[in-house]
Amino acid sequence: MFNLNADYAISEQIQILAKVENVFDKKYYSFGLLGEEPDEVVGLEHLSDNRFYGPGSPRGVWLGLRATF
């Protein structure tokens, strides 16, 4: 995953901020769990794999303005 951060000072008191997370929108998993055997849980008999993955965050973009007085 690739992230970018940038800021630009317009003056001593005002800054523009920008942030992009997951620039290339890469699919990834942040964690995984091993669940119950599929045949032991009602409704999961059709599954052949009892692993569960937590997807990572998609691309995110933030813009901001910081003012100091």
C-alpha cells in the first residue's frame, strides 16, 4: 500500500493539507480468522473454506485547512 501526505503554507498562519491513502487502490487484508468448520454451523454447509478475512481500507482522500492565530 502506498500513501501520500502534503502540506503547503499559504502564509505563516494558514496551511493547506492533503492526504491520500492507498493511492493505487490495492486490495489487501488487514487480518484473518479461522472460523468454525462449515458443516458445524447451520447455513454454512455450502462453504469449503473456513477462513475469514478483514478487508483493508480502500483509497481515501482528505483535504484540510489549518489556521493558527
